[in-house]
Amino acid sequence: MTTADVLMAALGAVALGAGLLVVTTRHVVRAGLWLVVALGAIAGLYLVLTAELVAWVQVLVYVGAVVVLLLFAVMLTRAPIGASDDLDRVRWPGALIGGGAGAGLVVLLIDAFRWSRVALPEPGTAERLGAALFRTWVLPFELLSVLLLAALVGAIVVSRPDIGARGRG
Amino acid sequence: MHPALPFTIAALLFGIGVYGVVVRRNAVLMLMAVELMLNAVNLVFVTADAAIRAAVPHSGQSFTLFVIVLAAAEIGVGLALILQLYRLRRSVVIDELPLGEPDDR
């Protein structure tokens, strides 16, 4: 066990615990706040795995934007503030499918990598990642900008009733 | 660094996300579980980038950035749909949705 392993085990425990609370808590707002903890722990895991830029993008986009949007949606749909018992349906099919998927993937990945040991690669700084993005992956990068524009226009059209009503008529 | 450790974390996180998607009845909570699944996939990408010496350096981390952008687009459109649903039905409980035209229109 090296320092990186200990750090990863600790951050992974935090991420898994917070993730479990996201899907089991009876408070809608607290689920969003536990999601912040889980996403922050995953950003820490990225840092241990030397993915600097990805970690900061995770903090900016996920913790900064996505969670705020989710909390906005919680408020706008008038979710119950206190604890509510009707957030879940029957649990055993979900536990069966989720546990099966998780256990199957664990077996698959551990079988592929065993307890092998690799040296950490050179850190993914903004300079190196930018070079990879704009040399090798420039076409998907540009396609993503078109996709973001389409998602923006789609979100506006869906959420404005005066535009949406015409299409339905 | 043992790659089995983060791979195990990612697989378990994906299982938790699947459980949330199947069990949760509130549409916003279901989207949160989808975010957990997407993060598990991102963790697999970053770990594979560190564990496997690929011909193109840092391709796993580049794909993680792409998935983060896709998740942002997905959450924008998804929340717009949920808000519109709430405006029409006054409820975001996904297993009580009557199909067809709403009555008040």
C-alpha cells in the first residue's frame, strides 16, 4: 500500500458512502447536498490519479453548475422540505439489479487487472491535455460545441410554453 | 498505484447509480442517480488512462472532459423536460404519469 493507495481508498469510501446516501436518503434537498460530497470526493480521486485539469473541470462544472441546476429543479418542482416516505418504490428489484451490475463489473475489472501495480503517469496538466484535445480529438471537440448549442436551443424550446404550444396545436 | 482499487470504486458507484435509477420515484432524484453513473464511467476513463499506456497520450482524460460536457447538456435538457412536466401535471412522480393529453388543455 502506497500513499496514493491509502488516499484513493479513503476518498473512495467517502464517494461510495455519499453516493449511497444520495440514493437512500428521505430528504430530497439532502440528496442534492450529498451529491456534492460524492462529486467532490471523485474530484479528489482524479487528483490522486494525476488528472489535474479533469479534477478542476469536475469541481467547476459538476459541483458548480450541475448541482446548482438540480437544486433549482428541486425548489421549482416544490419538493417536500422535510422527510418523505414515498420517494422510493419497492426496493428489492433495484437492489438486485444495482447489486448485480456493481458486483459483475467488480469481478470483470478485478479479473482484468488483478493486484497489478503501475507507476503513475505524467500529470494531465492543462498544457498536455490541451495538446491532446486540439491535436488528436479536435473533431469530436468541435462536434460537442454543436451538441451544446443544440441542447441550449432544445432546453429553451421545451421550457417556454408559448413556443411549445404551437408545435402541439 | 494499484488500478484495481479505483476500478472497484467506479464499479460499485455504477451499481449504486443503477439502484437509484430503478428505485427512485422522483424524476429529479432519478437524474441525480444518473449523474452518479456518469461519474463512475468518468472514473473508469481516468483510471484506464493512468493504468494503460496508450499510443495516444491522455486520451482517457480527454474523453472524461467530453463526457462531462455531455452530462451538462443532458442535465440542461432533462431539467427543462422535468419543469415542463411539473407545469402540466403538478407532479414529478414518474410512475404515476397518465399518458396522453392532460385534462386542462
